[in-house]
Amino acid sequence: MPRDDVTKIVLDESEIPTAWYNILPDLPGEPLPPLHPGTMEPVGPADLAPLFPESLIMQEVSTDRWIDIPGPVLDVYRLWRPSPLYRARRLEQSLGLAGKQRIYYKWEGVSPAGSHKPNTAVPQAYYNKEAGIRRLTTETGAGQWGSALSMACAMFDLECEVFMVKVSFDQKPYRRVLMRTWGATVHASPSKETQAGRNILEASPDSTGSLGIAISEAVEIAAQNDDTSYALGSVLNHVCTHQTVIGLEAKKQMEAFEDKPDVVIGCVGGGSNYAGMSYPFAMDVLNDNAQMRFLAVEPEACPTLTRGTYAYDFGDTAGTTPLMPMYTLGHDFVPAPVHAGGLRYHGDAPSLCGLVKAGMYEAKAYAQVPVFEAAVQFARAEGFLPGPEPAHAVRAAMDEALAAREADEERVILFNLCGHGHFDMSAYDAHLSGKLGDVALAEEELQAALANLPPQPQPA
Ligand SMILES: *Cc1c(COP(=O)(O)O)cnc(C)c1O
């Protein structure tokens, strides 16, 4: 039985993990390599050299299960890590649960940028600085990644140039100010700064932008300048690996609660926070036959895992990145401007997609009104205000608990509360004044974007 005298577990600083977990060697089946879109040959480290420092490229392709966390990175992690893990006692009460269904959440909103993103922004800034890079470019959706990287660049004395998806640039002015406070330059994307941006603006002057478009812009600048690297906030292996500090801490904390999750839940935009939370648990399922369910949650407006196609696709809209094997909605899919800006990406991390394809991970999509209803119920019970993205995980965790209560089954639910919603007040305002609508995604719209998938490799 779990400890009933504890609400949260706060680990000592000395218990911050000293190595990240790399799931690559443990994944089921042969890994599918990323492909060069021109030759359809596997992409080698040399192909990535214009964009990333060698140390991160080596991590990207590494098959070492554990990767040591450098000392200077640990020194920064110490500012907010280990993050606390809570038993959601008051939420359980508000749902009428009596202890047979238990809900736990890991709280990543305690970082300076307010989300899990600094877990990878800090090491990426560190490795680039070590490699002699002067400036980083990146894209940002809701502004979470842009702020995290701006902060990390400030700490390692790097310049930072951020392309922010236009709809968020307009909806979330304060994220922009936060980035500028940390010293970054911020452009609304599509912008006139790059050829990729100018092309989009010519075709659709009113474009609200997308992560895919913003990536094209940031990549273009990094590719053209030797002293500039590109930094990606999700999707890639090294990003997912850096995020595993979340799950590694959570495992220790669940042990301290003397409880074990039956289901691990997280929201998925590109997959990094959920990978970070779930992979250290999946390690036990893959290697030691542990029993556990995994549930990835996404918005109905951008249903990559639940309605996408498993195929090779570009990571960006302009088609400049390597082709990655993943569930995708098509690289030029532009999702409706839902408030969970961080979940508006057409693809997902190949490792996570592989686990869904293998049937080990489940996926579920929610419309935004029930998601905000869950966020408000959570805030009224637990106090913390979820970002619109992790509110998807809150919704799913509540529904898991209620379904188990209905079936009179014991169920231990763990989810990642990966960021706060303090910059999302206009979204909460829209919800509280009944102005939030749900946007159904028509099958024709989905098929139209999927029709533009690049040519697929032929089976050997
Ligand atoms: C970026 C972000 C996401 C989506 O990205 P993942 O890589 O899927 O984690 C979700 N929630 C928050 C708070 C974010 O900042």
C-alpha cells in the first residue's frame, strides 16, 4: 500500500540523475534510419554537421544506454531540479475517489522558464558553447521552447534568434517579452528574414504560421552561417534523451511513495516531455517484463498519433530536413490555431512513433473544451495552473481514474504536468467566458495534407 502520510516527494539535490537514459538500444525491432531526401540513403553525421555540433550529433546516433550529464549542466539543473512529484489527493477527492484509484503528477513548472524545456535547452547551449558556436537559432510554438533556449543561451553567453509561430506571437506577447528579457531576438514566423518565410508569405500573406514553417526559417539561417547552430526543442533522439531526467527522478519518487504506476500519461507535441517521463519506465517493460500501460495524449486539432500515417516525412514545411520515420499529418499540414500551441506539430519523435506502432504505447486525442474543463477542475483542487498542453494529460488522467472507478478496479496513474499556464491567461479567459470552440478536423483536409508526403523508400 502507498504511504498515506505524504503529499509530495522532494528529492535531495544529490539525487539529480548523473546520466541520461537513451532508449535507442532498447527499442523493439531494427531502427529505421533518417534518410537524405535526395539520395534516399541513410543520413550520416556529416549531413547534420552544418546544423549541430559534433557532440550532439554523436548523441543523436548513440547506442549507449547511458550518457553522462556534464558537470556544468548539472550545476544549472540544480537551480530547480529535482522537481517535486505530487500525489493529487485533493483532485482525487474532487473526483470522488476513495484511494483505490490514485493519481500522481510530476511538476516541471518549477523551472525558470516554467516547463520541462530547459532540461534540454541547457545541455544544448552547453555543447554548442563548448564547440565554439556563437549563436543559436530556433523555432518556437507557444513560446515555451524559445524562452527555455533564451534562458540557456543567457547562461552560456550565446546569442539566440527565435522564430515564433505568428499565431502565438500575437496570442502570447508576454512570452516574447520573456525571451527578450533573457536577451534573445524574436521574429514572427513566417518572416521576411528568410527565403522560406518569404515564399510562404508570397503564397499566403495571412498565414498564421506553423512549427514546420518556423523550423524551415531557423534551419536556413543556421545552414548559411558557420558560427551559428540550430537547436530543436523536441522530436530528435538527443532531446528525448535529455528529458529522461524527469522519468528517472519520478521512478525514485514513486518508490518513496511505495507505489507503482499502472499507467504513465503525457501530452505529445513532438514527444519530448512524454518520452522523458515514460522512457525510464518503458526501460523496465522492455528489459524486465514489467507490466505497465503508456498513454500519449494529443489534441483533436492535430491528431498525429491517432489519425496520422506512419511514413517517412520531412520535419519542416519547406522540406529541407532529413526524412524521418514517424506518424505524420503531412509536413505542410497547418493545424487550427488551438491554444495548446506546443502541440501543433505535424509529426512526432521517431522513437515514440515506433513504440506506438509496436502497440506498446496507446494514443488518445481530445477536443480543447473538455481539456480546459479538466484544467480548471485541477486548478481548483490542486492549486497549480496547468499549461494548455499538459491539460491534455490532466484530462486523460482524470478519465483513466473515473473509468477504473466505474469498473471498480485499482489503478495507479502517473502523469507529467510539464508546464504552468501563467502565460496562457487569454486561453483561460476564452474558456471561462464560454468563447472557446472545438474545431473538428475534416477527413478531406487530412487527406489533402497527406497527399503531399514525399516519395517513400522502396522495400529492398
Ligand atoms: C513544448 C511543450 C510541449 C510539447 O512538446 P513535447 O516535445 O511533446 O513535450 C508540451 N507542453 C509544454 C508545456 C511545452 O512547453
